[in-house]
Amino acid sequence: MVDRNIIAIGGGGFGRSLGNLKIEKHIISLARNDNPNVCFIPTATGDNDAYKVNFYSVFTQLGCNATHVDFFKRTIDLESHIANQDIIFVGGGNTKSMLAVWKDWGLDVILKEAYLNGVIMCGVSAGAICWFEKGISDSWAHDLAIIDCLGFVEGVCCPHYDEEPNRIPYVKKILEQHLIKDCIGIEGNCALHIKNDQIMHAINFGDDKNTFHIKLHDNEISHTEFPVISI
């Protein structure tokens, strides 16, 4: 049986800075091959060209065979291309629009098959929450919202937990309203490694960043840190 891995990044990485590339190097180290095939899916930004340039700059520099998938230009054969990858990296942006496009093209089904076959799934922000049952999304301009996601793993995920001021109060509100029973909050410059559907640890690639299991207990919001490794 192959291992299934998800690396959900709360914020940061090559889309924000081309600095130390710690999380990118860590993801590559999990691949089965020394020069892995890495496919970038920037749907959530409408296939933003600058984002793709950063991706190729970083992952070719790190010795990967880098490709990407466009949906707002002519689209390649998705099934054969995704099946040939070692790592899928999903960019940030508008999660709701991204998932709608994916489902129309059948990419959700193709990605699930690849995940079950051992292709590493990772991404930042929209690319972090998409793997969960539900996510806390800023796809709407006026407020955050709970959004249905792909459901590869259980739970509700909130990225940018310490980076955007409306995240913590929103999670508190929906817990108090019993709209969710718990939530995973991932800070910026931190990621969560899920292996074979079990949370392994948080990955700190910033300044003492972490990830939390957030619950309402005796009418109080509690934050339990996941085990963390620093890279």
C-alpha cells in the first residue's frame, strides 16, 4: 500500500517570497524520486502568469521537472498528466471559483485517484483547505464563510490563522454558534502534514509558528497545539 500525504500550508512560500524556500525543499524531500515531477495548479488566481513564473523559477532551481495546468487557456489532458506527477501544488486565491472549475472539468475525481495512488498533495491557502471536508474561505469580499471542499481528509481548516485579523474572531463565532464542532487553524509560515489520513505534525518554517486544534470547551475556546517540527 502506498502512503498518502497532504501538506497544507497556512501562508507563505514561493507565492510570497523567493527567499529560503524551506517548505518547498521539505515537500520535495518527501517525494519518491530525486528529481520529482511537480505540477502547479494556479486556478484560484485565474492562472496568474506571475505566480507561474515564480513556481517555475523555484522548482526548476530545486531540480524538479516542473509543469502546470491552465484552465483559462487551452487545457491539457488532465488524467494522463496528473497520474504522471509525484507532487501536486495548488496555489492560493478564490477557493469557491477554483473548486467550481475543477468539478466542471472532473479534476476533483482525477486528483482523488492520484492521491490514493501516492501522489503528494500540497498547497497554500486555497490549496491548503481544498483537501479537507470544509474550509474557512475569503472567496467572498464581504466576509469569511464556511465552504464545502474535496473531503480527501476529515475536518474544517482555516489558513492564515494568525495573519489576517478576522480569522480568529470568525472561527470563535462559528464555534459558539455550533456551526462547526472544531477547526484546524494553520498559522502563516506553518504547514500541517497529514499522512494516511492521520495528522502527523505541524511544520514550522517561520518564527515559532504552529497549527492548532480549536474547540469550544465549557463555553471557552481552547487551542491545542499539534506536535511541531522546525525546518
